[in-house]
Amino acid sequence: MDFTPEEIRYLLDLAHRVKQEQATAERPQRFRGRTLAMLFEKRSTRTRAAFETAFGEEGGHPVFLSSADIQLGAKETIEDTARVLGRMFDIIEFRGFCHKTVEKLARHAGVPVMNGLTDQWHPTQALADLLTIEEHTGALEGVVSVYCGDGRNNVSNSLLVGAAAMGLHHHVICPRALAPDPDLLAAVAARQDFPGTVTVHTDLESLPPEARVIYTDVWVSMGEEGQEAERKALLSPFQVTDQVMAQAPEAIFLHCLPAVRGNEMTATVIDGPASRVWDQAENRKHTIKAVMLASLGLA
């Protein structure tokens, strides 16, 4: 929401470029002599691997700091941690629970701060999603995309904003109880510079046959394990199966991972010919590198 479509376009174009550099084994060493602080309250596979490899392969020094390693919000205030790390590092990444934490870090660090995931947003994932869609379709504007499942989680939030910003016609298909926040939908609709649309449905029969993308996510996010039975009951009618994929014959399947086969999708879908999940996972690295290059003025 903080970016214009032109700024997002710039980041995607830069991500295409750095991905091509990797394909040709180029390592320009643009991060040489620079340091990255990686603050992790939540476990991670793709986010941690993407930040570390993107920064390290170009000569930078990434430092992983979990909640067991530092005093973030415990014996030391978030503001004080931000001031200290901002004097020692060139850029900071945060992956955790409360979105206000990353906002406080950004206000007080004095260096660029990237959101690697909070309970409210997952913007680097949305950039990777858009890059993957563009690679497959050749464009973004006018593409019809569908997200099935928990429509109010961080992945859905960032994806619907990114889709609207880049001109997609995005559909969220979800239980009424897990629909996107009405305030978020209103804020997206109010953005006159966003050419895309967002439509919310409550049953899979509404899936548009012209969809080029069908996306889902886990039914139980980190920190919500106590609600597993309730979530399964709510979300089981929204499982992506071969029959669902057949409703949109030209659609690819996307998932931000980790995936639970037999819950949000069947194994035949995620492991089938329409799946672009592994391209999508790789693209986390290229989009994250693009954002760090742009944030540090190194692009």
C-alpha cells in the first residue's frame, strides 16, 4: 500500500534483471562490504534462505538473529534495538508477529528496514507471486487471478494489494468468516492509481473459467495452531483439487509454502503439471535481492 504501481513495476523489472544475471552466473558483488541484520521471531525456510543467499552471493555479510539471540522487545525496547542495529548494519530485515514491530524498527533504525513477514502483511511474497505470474502469462494487466482459502491472512492481504496495483482482476474465494478486512478492500478501491479489481466470493462455483492463476495457502498459520480443527471445518469446502483446476483450464497453481498436502490442496495439484510453486519459491530470492538493491541505491 505504500508503493505506486510504477514503483512496483520498477522492482519487478529489477527482479527480472537479477534473475537473468544468476542464470548467466553473474555475481556483480554489489553488496560487498555491506551488512544485513536478519531478525526472526518466526521460523522460516524460503525467507531466510532468500535473504541470506541474495545478500551473501554478492559479497555482503548477512547476520541471523533469532528471538533467542537478542533482546528485541524483552529486556530492551524495540526502539533501542533499532537504534543500535541501525548504527551497525546497512539494512535490516524483520520476520515476526506484530506489524507494529517492523514499523517501529523502520522509524528508529535510520537504515532501510524490510518486512519479511508479519501477521498483517507478506509483501516480499507478493512480489515473488507477481513475478511468477508475469513469467507465465507474459503480462500482469488484465490477468484474472484467484486466491482460495483464508482470505484475511497476510499472504492474501499483500497479494490482493499487489494484484490491484498491477492491473489484475483478482478474486478471493473464502468463507464469509475469513473474508478480507472491509477496511482493506475499501482502501484498495479508493486508490485511483490502482487499475486492477478485487472481488470476494464465498463458494468455489464462482471461480472464473478465464482465470490464469489459482493460489492457496495453509489453513493454519503460525501462531494459530490451537484453531486447527475449527479452520479445517471452515476451509475444507475450499480445497484446491484437480476438479477445481479443471474449472479454469489455462490456470497455473501457486502456493507460498510450506504446503500441507490433503488440506488446502491435493498432492496431485501441487505436484501436477499446472504447478509453478517451485518457480515461485525461487523468485522469493530474486525479488528480495531487487528490493535490497533498490533500498540501498545499488541498482
